Amino acid sequence: MSQDHTPTHGARAPEPGRRGRGSVAGLVLRVLAAAALFVDAIVHARLATGYQSAAPEGFGEGNLFLAEAGAAAAAGLYVLVRGSRPAWLLALLTAGGGLAVLLLYRYIDVPAFGPFPAMYEPVWFFDKTLTALAQGAAALLAATALILDRRSRPKTVSGTSATTGRDTP
């Protein structure tokens, strides 16, 4: 910026009310999303042994549950520590993907294919409902954070993002 407070070419525009990693809103989003992902991880880890017993020597649903638990815990920790765009994308993919699979196997009887067992389970119970709510909340919070991050990216006078150098709409 010049002395008279007019932006110069390539300078960042002011960021009033930025909702990024350092703001209160950003911190609240990170804590809530991490908590939801940790609930997802705990429920899947706790249920894994019971589901693995259906295929004790195979790949099994229990191993998939452990993979989901690990992914959710890692995504939750990443969001909590960093709160960066890649962290939010990982959280969105983990929670959204987990919820999509949960709903798919709740309502559609998909037969076993490749290493994946048939996992149709047409009932709702407390742990399934809890993890569906946690995954839905985490996905919604991650999407919200990504939208807020996109809106708060600094822009230059030329219409490109100061952080990416790409044109902004």
C-alpha cells in the first residue's frame, strides 16, 4: 500500500473479519470438527472386534472399521493442530466418505466384491446413529471451514489471490 492507503498493484486487500486458523470462529470450527471425528474414531475402534469375528481370517469389516478409526483420528488431529485447507479436505473426505459408506450399506444390499465383504446391515442402533451424526457434523463443519477459507483469501488489486496467484471469481 502507498502512503495514502490506496492499494498498489499486487498488494493484499485488507481482510476484515477473516475467519481463518487464528480467529475464534476458526478455533471453534476446529475443536468441534475434531471432536466429531474423534467420536467417529472411538465408535469404529470399539466396534471393530465384533465385526471382524464374522470373517476372522479374511479382510473383514472389523479391519475396515479400524482403518476408518485411524483415518478419522488422524484427520481430527490434523484439523485440530493445523486447521489448514488440506486438513479440512482430509476431514471432509474422511467424514463424508464414511457417512456415504454407512448409508450405502444401511439401505442397499451390496454383495461382497474383491477384498470387501458384504456389509449390509438394515438396522439403526445407538452406535451407528452416533457415528452417522458425528460424521455428518464433521463433514458439514469441514465444508463450512473450506467455504469460509475461500471467501477470506486475500485478493490483490489485479484480481488474483495473493496466496495462490490464481484468478479469483
